[in-house]
Amino acid sequence: MPITDDKAPTQAAEPDVPKQEDVNDDHHESFSPEEESASTSSPRLKPPCASTDPESNSHKADANALFASAKYEVAIGKYDEAVAVCPNYLDYELAVLRSNIAACHLKLEEWKEAVSNATTALDGLDRLEQQEGEKAKAEAEQVKVEEDDDAEAEIISAGATKAGPAFSMSPEHDAIKAAFRKRQDDIARIRAKALMRRARARSELGGWSDLEGAIQDYKRLSGMANLTAADMKIVQAQLRALPPRAKAAQEKETAEMWAKLKDLGNGLLKPFGLSTDNFKMVKDEKTGGYSMNFEGGGGSKTQKRLREASRGPSSNVGPSAKTLDKPLIKQRGAMNSQNILGSQIAPLRRPDNTNHSRQNNYSTAGMDIDSPMGMAPMTGGTARTGATILCCNCGVPIDGTASAGALCYDCIKSTVDISQGIQREGVLHFCRDCDRWLMPPASWVTAAPESRELLSLCLKRLRNLGKVRIIDARFVWTEPHSRRIKVKITIQDAVADGVLLQQSFEVIYVVAHQQCKECAKSYTANVWRAAVQVRQKVTHKRTFLLLEQLILKHQAHKDTINIKEERDGIDFYFAQRNQAEAFIHFLKSVVPIHTKESRHLISADTHTGNKSYKFNYSAELVPVCRDDLVALPLKLAKALGNITPLLLCWRIGTSVNLLDPNTLQTAELSADAYWRAPFHPLAGATDMVEFVVMDIEPTGLRKGKWVLGEAIVARASDLGVNDNTYFARTHLGTLLRPGDSVMGYMLSGTNFNSDALDAIENSRAYGSTIPDVVLVKKHYPNRRKNKRRNWKLKRMAKDEGELLPKAADQARMEAEYELFLRDVEEDEELRAALALYKSAKKKKAPQDADAMSIAETEMTGVEEEEGPKISMDELLDDFEELEIQDGEQ
């Protein structure tokens, strides 16, 4: 439903909403009951929105009631709901709703929203008027064709036939024309309301374009015949009041635009000592064109410097002049070029006056302002017309046409300091833990000593440096322990008309140590935001030793703020949640794990809804380790390629790699497949028994590095006691020789508490395939314990907390670490995945000859078996242990 026109503003007498009863006048947006029944009876007329969409009409009635109660914001919401449910093809009803919304925005003084809704209403009315015109034309043509057919069928007489058929307008045709005129009147009425509301909103906005739009709207309203006398009076008053306002707004915006353009030009001309005031546009009265003339004279800043310089050194030499690097040298009568304190002055000369007029077109000599500039006056082939004057400070003869405030070049350099206001000292904050510099206000950046990044940081810390032009900046060497950084800066600025001054000075920065937030958290307890708890439910730490080396090689722990060793694993603490998630992704890429996530609420803001959590991630490793004997469930063994259920674990990677030593068949068990049907190993490395190879014969079956062999072995503890021997198939056909020692699992006569092994024994397919002995790896019994190796592995710095190992536990952990080192020596594939470093050589204490002979005597008769060794080509240099030592003569 449309809302009546609003009243005019106080200064323009524009229409307002004078009567609330007009808001509820349904005549504005729908037909009366009589008209509606008449329109619906005609097959060629569409019913209005009120009859076709009751829901939209209901929202519209509610909105009108809210408007009458001065609840304009709620009324806008109801009108929006009516617009949402009204069909898109009902342009008239939508235009009425948009016009009403514009009236509500006018009441709330929301001018831009009022303009937008009124414009939408007018656009819909334009489309509707065009559609209604085409429809009425088509209806009239159809009625005419029907009447032509009836007239031709009826012939009254021969005279009537000659005269032609006489047409009379039928009642149906008259009804169509009447309905069309009624529709056009409604459209014109709603258009007038929308134009009045948009014109008022535009006039309230006050911009040049808005005022011009308001004038155009009022001009359209002045040509409409359906306005009342009061509305026409308001339109005429606005057409008289708005043009002066529009002209004033145009002049204001034009002046602002020219001011911005002038500021841009002054910024471009400032390095040359010029401004836009030096260029004047002169109009030629004869031709009407414009010419640009250049007029001398510096800006206000230049004139101020020259006035201060003309007072002499006694009144201008202050602290800024005393900070120049070298003593000043003056030579009376000298007009040649001088270089004092690394400063150069380059005057921009005027060309000779050829037409002897006071206003001339000047051009500046082309030069590179970054290159050194001389101070000697320019000499040309023509004689100069200027007079020679004396410097007001030192009395040196100078050219009066090029002098800056009656001062010579030496006096300008000694009295003008363009670096005034730029600080000569600063403070840089450096975090010693992460080697980063503070970039105010709160960011930390990485910058190497004397790098471009550090130089940029130093320059950004200086105030007022942006007012001059930086020509050069470089570091000056200082002692590393002095905690000082020196930067020499060369700047350039205009000091007079056509005179540029270039000076150099040094800035000293004091390096202050300050911890960044991340490093401060690492030294404070209970400040972590996310924790990753890595666990493995086994009795040893062999898998954790491998995981530790992988973490060190890939630097996956660089973001941790603390690493704490627990009973069944290790806890990693992080300051950010995304760092913990990245660590979880790394663990999934190297070992088979199962993860869970939980969060703990720390605090919550009831006003903003912001909440702070601590996140915990649980990563449980598969409890199967390298060299373990596993008994798979029969169903899982069939899923893995119908492999024998009794297998050896020969490698732990992203999955569990299994091997059948009797057939050399392999299988990979992924972490997801394991956790769907979990199982525990049948026996571990601590359950292995030493055997002695009595005889072995390869069968010729090879798969990769393994060769299947048939061996006869005896338990090492049975030698000299009994003659029991065992037959075994093994994958170590190329490594074992008669007399070698080998580690394996003794299955004959051993009881295992395993349901999977019982199922295998009771199975018809696999019950007869269970061997008596399963050989695992070659053993070197005569290897010297704790022998000195030429290589080493790094360890992570962990916080043991309250779990300090006992003496027995410490011995067990050292034995496990020794077994891990032996595995590294024996397995080339394992060494390729780790980072091995060269071990530092320690000087042996000198021993006397007697002690050496005794040691050699004790070693005599003991044949040591060295075992596998690691070549020096596989080792990395440990730069953390490099030291500078004095050579001994």
C-alpha cells in the first residue's frame, strides 16, 4: 500500500506525510470491491495483488498499521516480507510497496535508502506502463477485428454496401478502455508519490549530483497533471530554491578536486624545489587559448629557510648545525665547486632573457638528482645581464640572479640543516631465542645482520624521514659485542629556488634484548594452547627411539614450547592449535597412528560469545614393533592376500610391513585396517633366543634382498648339554654361514597366551605349517659392548619431570638404546631414513709402556668380531661441536 507524500523540509517546503489515514487507503495499491469484481469478470484483465496473494496483502496491512503507530523500522520489515512473497510479475503492487518503504526511510531520515527504494518503484512503473500499453493496443485490435467480421456478415442494402459497414463501439471495448485509463491513472498517481519522495531525499543528501537529480525530479513533477494544488506549489518552490544550492555544491566539489590535484602536483615537484604556484596559466584574448608561464620564487618552506639563513651564522647555528660530520671550510671569493660533509648544492639557472620582459618562460636544466652535483655557476656563450652582489654573511662576490637569499653556497651549507627533526638515536628490540627483531607495534620479523630487511627496519624507526628524499643508506661497521648498529644516511631536499642540498649523517641504534610472545610462552608453565600425547602400549621404547630420530631429522619439533616424557610415551606442547595439527600430520606420514581430539573450555565471554579452549590430541602408535612375531586373525590374513597367519614384522613405516619367512611373501597392514581388528604381538625382541647355525643351504628363491634358505640350527645354551637340533626355513639365506649365531623365536615347547595362535593350531590349513623355530636376524656375540663408534645420533631435550628413571630402569633404557644403535648399523634402509653425524674424536690420555703391554696381554687370545660398520660417506658434520683451537707446534 502506498504512503502519502511527506512534507517538505523546513528550508525547502517539501511534502511530508500529513495524514495517517492516507496510509490505510487501499485505493492506492488495489481496486475497490466493485472494481475488483468488474475486473475479475473480464477475461482480459489480471486481478490485483490483493486478490491473487492474500499473504502479501496481509503483510501490507500490518505494515500500514505499524506506520500509523510511528513504528517505522518494524514497518519496513513487514513491507520487506510483503515484497518477498509478492510475485515478481506484479510490477504495480511491488512499486506500491517500494514507495511505502521509501516513505518509512524518509521518516527515519535515511536518505540514501529512500532514494534507492523510490528509484526501484519508478523503474517498475516504467516497465508496467510499457506492458499495459502493448496489452491495451492488442486488445483494441482484437475487438476491432471481431467487429469487422460481424459487419461484413450483415448487408442491409446496396446503398449500405457502397457506403461501407458502420462500426459502433461495443460495451466490451468501452470497458477495456475504461479499465486501461483507470490503470494509467493509478500508475501516474504512484509515480508522482515516488518522484516526490525521491526528490526530497536527494535534496536532503546535499551533494552536487543529488541536487541535480532532485531538480530533474521536480521538473518531471511540474509537467504532471495529477498533482494537487498544494503539491504543485511545493514543486515550484523547490525549483526556485534548489538551483543555487546545486551551483554552490558544484563549486565546492570542483574546488576540492582542484585542491587534491594541486597537492599531487606539489608532491611531484617538491624534489626539484618547485611547486604548482610556479606555473601560471595565461589566456590569450585574441585566440582564446592558454599558455603556461613559469615564474620563480620558492614556496613558504623555502622562503622560511632563506630568511633564517640570511640572519647569519650567529643566529642560526644551533644543535642541528653542530651535528654535521666534518668542520666547515670557507674560502672568501671562491666560486668553484666544493664538497663539504658529503653535501652538494646544485642551482637551477634561468636562461638568458631574450625579450627583456619581467615574466618569462623558464626551463630547468636536465640533471640526475641522484648523481653528485656541482656548485659552480653555469657559464654560457652569451654575456649575463645579472649583477654581482656580495654574500650577506661572508662577503664573497656571488651572482645576484642565482643567489639564494643573498647567500653563497658555503654559507647555505653551514646555516641550513635539512636533517633537522630527524632523530639521531634509536632502539631496536631483539629476541635472542628466535633471532627475530620487533616491528612495532607487535610483529616480529627475521632479518640477518646488515641485510636489506634490517636496513628497512632501521629506516622505518626514524621519524620525519619521509619529509626528505633518501639518496643512500648503508651500515657502518661496529664491534659485535658493542650492541650498537650504525647507519649512514644521505638525504636531499630543496632549500631555495632551484637549489638542492644534500647531506649525510649517522644514526646510532641501541640493540635491546626482549623476548617475543612465543619465546616467553616457552619459558612459562601452563601457557600451552594445544598438546599432542604420543603413546604406545608396549614395555620398551624402541619405536619411540626411531620416532625421535625422524622428528629431529625433519625438525618437526621446532614449534614446541615443551617436550615432556611420560610413562608410556611423550607429550608435545604447542602455543597454537595449527602447530599441533601440523605435528599430527607429520606423525601420520612416518608411523601408523590412531588419533583422537578433545577440547577443554578455559574462558567464555557472554557478551561477545568468544570462547577460549585448550586442545588435546591423542596419538596412539600401533603396538607392533620391528622384529616382533605376530599371529594374525585368520580373517585378516585372508584379507591380506591369503598370507600365512604367523609372520614377522620387518619394518614400521606408514604401515606395518609383515614377512612370511617360510615363503618370502610380504604384506602391508595399514593403520586403519589394524585398528578395525587390533591384535597384540605374539613375542617381542626380549623373547628372542640365540641359535647356532649347524648347516644352511639356499633354495634359490629370491625376493629383493632376501634369499630363502633351509637351515639346521641348535640352541646356543644346548651346546655341550644335548644334541637337539631344529630345522627352519629362513629369509637370511645369503647372510648366514655354518657356525654363525642368529637370533630367533623358539616356538617348540613354548606356551603363548594367544587366541589367534590357538586358532591357527586348530586350523586344518595352517595347523601343520607352524615351525619349531623362526629365525629373525644375524647376531654378533663377540662384539665388544660400549665400543666407541665413529658416528652418533642426536637426542631431543625432554623434560623428565617427576618420572626420573631408577637405576634398573636406566640400565634397561641404555640396553634398548644400544640395541637400536646396532639395528642402525645392520640395516642400510634404516640408516637412509635417519641423520647420522660424525662423532668428535677425543684425545687419549698418555699411557706408559707397561700399562700398554698389560692391556695387550689381557686382549691376547680374544678374537673380537667387529660386525657391520658405517662408512664416513654416510655421516654428516655436526657444526654445533666445531671449535677453534690453537694449533700445537
